[in-house]
Amino acid sequence: MTNKKRRDSKNRLLHTGESQLSDGRYMYRYYDMYGNRKKVYSWQLVATDLIPAGAKATKPLRELITEINADKAKGIDTFTSKNTTINEQWDCYLKEKYLKDSTTSNYIYLWDKYIRNSLGQIKISNLTAQIVMDHYLMMYNDLYLSEGTISAIHNLISPVFNRCIDDDLLSKNYATRAMKTIKNIEAKKAEELLKITAQGNDTESTEKVILSPEQEAAFIKFLETDTRCKKWKNLFMVLIKTGARVSEICGLTSDDIDLINGVIKIRRNVLYFKINNKCRFFVSTPKTKAGVRDIPIYCEKLKNALEDELSKYSDSGTEIDEVSGWIFRNRYRQRPLKASNCNDGLKRTIAWYNESVEEKLKIKNFSCHNFRHTFISRCATCGVANLVTKAIVGHEPDKNDVTNRYTHLSLEYIKEEISKLEKIKRKEV
């Protein structure tokens, strides 16, 4: 006796596991990956079928079956993923974690504010890489969240997705790629900004304005004796004695100063610029790999300036991109100084200085970046090894053109050096 083939109301042949109910809905029975009997329903067998008026639209049964089989091949529990939201997985994840009350409160605050009513409501089965990417970009572009804040939120989303993978509800962690994209965007913006900053500095440097030894000595004496310079003297002293970029000095924290071993650790820049029509502070890595460096605290003036500035604050200040403990701060004493603050302060200080010295010692057309040119030039004229100069100022050791471009020799020095040729000639005679 042959089995009669089952057909639907339209006389279409139904496959194994498929059936049509009396109300017209289609049903598919199957066993999940754990051997449990499950069912899915749809008003359509295929996409061309019409959905009855007032009925809830779902995917056609044959498409659901294809997804179920694909998920089973990947080891994904389709039934649970279709009936579980990201929020439900988060709630389970949080219950499993043993955390301090303050930490738990912070986690819940971030989740409720940025995830629960948006990404959190999505069923796991409907989650895609693009949905997660769009959410991360929305937080960055629309909510103007910093990379640090998004990273903190990511540290909640990512383990929840990993839990879904462990529970056979997802095949991969979509958050990983999304967070990498945000970091790449930030890195490119930092790179572009540093290029703009460098171009601006190069424009200034074409004037080749450096301090002569006499000007430098007179300016340092003025900083140490004029009470109007109290706010700025330590900053300018550090710039004079290190040749560091002003954005690097603004980015120094108390953890970067090792007075015991006599080292300044350059690890970051602090910049301030507009992103998406909103001005904010931005922490980035130095311009090049060579920019990550240690500068020796080689003289008392440099050591005293750092010690004095470190003694001014007992708190760590405002956290910016997960960094705090700023040494050089603005007048509100919470946030770090901006390069524009430093140049404005230098302009006023030089105006006061010029009023007190004779004409040959006056300083003109000078910015904080010119301290860097002065330092590199002074190293050259004092016979400091080129590799040592590069190591201190953060230039690549195999590139001479950059350091040379920052070295400006005075006419007096050139005359003094060239005169050595005459002394050698006389000895030969």
C-alpha cells in the first residue's frame, strides 16, 4: 500500500514535516540540535502567498525551514534565538557575574541608557553584523560618545554576545568588528589632525625663529623672577628643556613622571578640536612609533618645574578617554591645558618679557612649537649625538631630514665653526 502524499489547500505537495492547519496556517515540525520537538508557523508557504487580512506577517514557512537547517548546520539553537532578546541574555549574564554594587550600578546605567530600548530589544535570531555596526556608529555619530565611552559599552555587549555563542544562539560576535571600526575612525581622525597640526607647525618653522643662548638664559631668568609668570613658568621650562611637542606635554599625567629614576614618559597627545560640530578633548597616541619615548630629567630646572607642578593638585582631574591625573591644567583645574591656551599664555609672557629687556634680547614671532626648534638646534650646536637628539624629541632614528629641518644654525655659530678650517690649515703649514 502506497502512502498518500499530503497537499495544501492549493493542491501543492508538502514536504516532510510540513502541514497545513484548519485555519489556513502552515506548520513545520522538527527536532532541534538537542533532540527536542519544536514547531514553527507561518501564513505563507512561499513568498508569493497572500497573508489574510489582519494576520501577523512572518517569513514564509519554506524560508524559516531553510534558516533552521542552516542554523542547525552551524550549531545554533534556532528556537531559543527566535524567542530570546539581547536584553534577556544580558539579564542572565548580569546574574552570573559577581560584582561590587557600584560596578553593577554603573553597568546597569550604561545598558539602560544606550542598549535596553534599542539594540537590546532585538531577537537574537534577527541580529546581523550590520545592525550592530549601525548601533555603534549611531552612538559615535549621533550621540557624540567618545571612543572611551563606546569601549565601556562594548565591554558589556561583547560578553553578552559571547554568551549567546556559548549557548548556540549566535555563530560569531558581531560587536568585535563594530568596535574595531570605531577605533579605526578615531585613529584616522587623529592622524589627519596631527597632519594639520604638523602643517601649521611647518608654516611657523619656515621663519626659523629660535632663541639664542642669551635670549634663552634671559627668558628663563624672567620666568623665575617675574610673579606674573607664576602660572606658566613650569610649563615653559619643561618645553624649553625637553623639546617635546606642546600637545605631548599637555598630555602628561602624574603616572608619566618618575622622579626616582629621573624619567618623563611620553605616551600620548592631548588635542582639542571639533568633531561632528562638537568641540571636545581628544587623547591620541604620539605622531609616530618613535614618539613613544622616555626623556631623561637631566637638569635641576626641569626636575624642579615638574615637582612644583605635581604638588599643585591632590585630585586626578576630569577623565578624558579613560585617562586622568593631568599635570598641566587649565584655570578650572580639572581639565588639561590646550595648545591654544599655552600659545596664548606664551604670547602674554613674551610681551611682558620684551618690556623688560634690551632690543637684542627681545623675542618676536615665537610660539610653543619654536621651543622644539630651539632645543633641537641647541643640541646640534652643543655636539649632542644626532641619535640622542632623535631619541629625545621622538624622531625616527633612520630619518635625518626631519631633525635637520628643525635645526637652524645662527650666523655666529656658523662663523665660529668655519673658522676651525683656518686653524687646521695653519697647523698643516
